[in-house]
Amino acid sequence: MSRVTMRPFHADDVEGVLALWEASSRSAGQPVYGLAEVLASCEKDHAVVAHDAGRLVGAVVGRAAHAQGWVVFLGTAPGHEALGPRLLAALEREMTGTGLTKLSALLADDQVALEAFARQGFTIQKDLHYLERDLPLQRAEVALLGELGGRMLSRDRWDAIGGMTEEKSLLERRLVVPLAHPDVADRFGVAPPRAVVLFGPPGTGKTTFAKAIASRLEWPFVEVFPSRLAADPAGLAGALRETFTKIAALEHVVVFIDEVEEIAGRRGGEPPSPLQGVTNELLKIIPAFREQPGRLLVCATNFIRAIDGAFLRHGRFDYVLPIGLPDAAARHAIWQAYLPAGAVDVDLAEVVAHSEGFSPADIEFAARRASQAAMEHALARAAESGSSGDVVGDGPTTQDYLRAVASTRATVSAETAAEFAEDITTLARL
């Protein structure tokens, strides 16, 4: 060991540190800190290396975070394990004077490293848990996502959808699991989906489900608005092509097109519709989109019968999934979301039963209508009693909600509901 010398890290030590990091990952499992972080700290923070006859045989790397220092890597070549405590002592001297009050480390289950730290005076802290999270959006993608008008959605959107258990289960099994776990899908020969169509009557929550899928996957959500693209100097077809070219630069993404029948309607007729060129462009875009992993195109329509047959064929869309009216559990969750704090004595079960056939949009309208009517009645009673500053009543009652339900016309008629049931039989692809 007398030949071993220690000195601060130099740029020409990179290959040696790389070899030590790779050897450490093979023998002790994946290190806590990745190679990129270790090399970055070598360059910018604190690092000490040990050489034996001109060969790098040990390295220790640390970084300071306020008053606490962290050892991000400790590695020794075979036969030089005893260098561990000496390297740690050298790093400690190197970092002394930077205002640190504590030096800490997170380690994999590496007995050699644990002994080196113990010999240098480090103590193992009990009942601590190491937690980590990979950030879903990388720095280079932030500007592009902003340019596309996309965003990351909160992680709670999926769980916030109450009821709709059949729809959620189907989307989870067909879309979320293969996309979130591509290695498992590959093992079973399952090709993760690249494009799906959601269809159903107006106001049934197709947009909500598309956003929930992006939330569940923790992928960026980008909504494409054909009406906005139509104003582009390149024309709608050209703007659509340019938008998808930009989207291709994102590592992961859920792309959503609502009311897709507007740009993918049935072609034909004399003279041809001006939108036929847009439909043709979209039919070209989808195969190229499908070639890239880590992405999902979700198209939604209220009128699936109006969509061109070539658009829906196998090879372009993996699934054509129905999204119907909310069941009782879903209606209960939606009503619950609109109850104000003062509505404490509402018989929600009765309100839910009377609102069968309502869409989420219908429930929102009726709930707001009940609140407005209850407030107006309370103000009127206060005015009649001459105490306008003292409004009587805590909030809407069961009767307020039942009156609002009775006076709200459901968006989905019986005829539309029957057509939807027929479309499930003839057009759905589950």
C-alpha cells in the first residue's frame, strides 16, 4: 500500500472512475446515485482518487447541500478494499471549511462499503427510509410542451373518477397496464396500444377519461384543437403535420383530439369536401405516430357513425371503446363533488336515483341550479323579514336538488341512448 497516492480528481481520471462505478454496480447492485450524477460531482463538487503505480484504484465523491455533505460514491478496485476509510478521511479533509456540520451517505447493501464507513466513524441510522421518484418530464421537454399547449396533470385524476368501474377497469387493462409496464407486456407478447377511439353520447366524460389516462401514466397531455390549427398560414393539414412533428420530440405523451369526426368524417361526394385533404393527412400521420413507443393517441367522438371507415380500421386504432352515461356510483361521486359545505342534510341517495340518465354535465348544471335557487330563496326570505344582513339557511336541501333535477332536460335522449347501445354492438372494438 505504500505505493498508493491520493490527490484531487483530474479530468483524465474519468475512465478510471467509470470503471470503478461499473464494477460497483455489478458487485453490489445499482448504486444509489447514477453515473451521470457521480461524474457531474467529480467535475463540480468534491472528489478524491487513489492511484497505485499509475493505475486508479479508488475514488470517493461528495457534494455539499447547505450545511450537510453527501458521499455520492465510494469505490475501490479488487485488492484495495482497505483504502475505503482512507478515501473517506481524505474527502472529509477536502470538504472541511465549506461550512458543513454533517457528512451523510446512502448505500446499497454493500458490506465492504458499510465497514469502510463504520471504520471512519459513520453511524448507521435506524428506522430511516430512502425514497426516490423519477421526474416524469425532463428539462429539455418543458419548453416544447409549453409551445404545444400541453401540460402535466395531477396524479389524482384517475382516482377522482367515482364509479364507472367497468369503463375504468377496461381502460386500465387495455391501455394503462401495457403502456406503464412494457416489459411485462413484451413477455406475454402484448403490443402496447398506440391509438384508441373513445365514443359515446355528449357530456359522458370522454375528455375526463383521456386526461385521467395521462394522469395515471404520468405522461404529458397535449390536446390538439383542429379549429385553432385551421387559422395557421400553412392550412389545417399543414399545421396538423407540423404539430405532430413537434410531438414526436417528446419522450412520452398522450395526444387528445376531441370531436375528431370534424376532421375524419366520411369522405365522398361531388365535389369532394374541403376537409378530405385533412382526413387524408391524418390517415398518413397515424402510422408514423404508431412507430414510436411511449405515446398514445386518444380520439373522442359523439358521432362515431359519422367517422370515415378507413379511419377506424385495424392497424390505425387498437381499440374503439364506448364511454356511456354514469352509473349510480358515478352519479353519487359527481353530486358529492358539487355539494357545498352547508348542504349537510341532503338525501343524496334519493337525488342520485332521480337523476338516472343524466350525464356528468347535466348533473353539474342541476347542482349549480339548485344552489342558485336556494340562495335566491334565502335572500328573498331575509328581505321579507327585514333582516337582509342575516340570511337564514345553511345551503341547498334535498328538495332544492330534486326540483333542479326535475327541471333539467337530460342531454342524452332515449333515442340517442338506443343508438349508442347499437353502436357498441356494431362498432366497438374492446
